[in-house]
Amino acid sequence: MNFPRIVSRVEGGSERFFELDITKDLDWFEGHFPGFPVLPGVVQLHWAVQLSQENFGFETVPHEVMNLKFKSIIVPPLAIELTLVQTGPAHARFAYKGHGREYSQGKLVFSASSQ
């Protein structure tokens, strides 16, 4: 499955900011929903996990997701910002925002062996 184009990326200490270009041609929209594409919440979680692993060196999948909230639907085309913050040796927070809206947020708890 294809990943959205990363328009920009900013790193600062334990924080990472990604501007993502969400276009309707992403495979993730197939069947969700015909005529009205909506980015599935599980995909938002998947992208946050994948980028947390790549950026913070977590070697496992999270064993727990805490405080997960979906606040607004993501409908393409849309440019959104994904913020990742490493909050501990095996923890990261994520938030999708843009255009004055909060789309989703949560906390990822990876196993201690992912340090």
C-alpha cells in the first residue's frame, strides 16, 4: 500500500513534524467509502506507528494504544500535519492536525525491548 507524499519534515529533539499530502488516489481509500473517500482511523494509526518506528528506533509494534481519539474525518485532497513526540524510551504521542482542526491523536506504548 502506498504512503502519502511527505511534503516537509522537521526534526527537533524528541519531536518530528510531517506535512502529508493526502490525495484520493491513495490505495487506503479503496472501498472506504465509494463516492465519499474517508481515511480510515486504523490507517492513521498505522502511519503513526510506522513513522514512530522509523524515527525513534522502536523495533516492535505497540502493545498498547492509549487515549486514542478521532475528532474529525480526513477527506482528500488535504494537506495535514502529523506530529510525533517521543515521550519516553518506549512511548510516543501522535496528533494529526491542519486547517484549524484536530483530526486524531493518541499515545503509542511500545515494549521495553524497543529501546
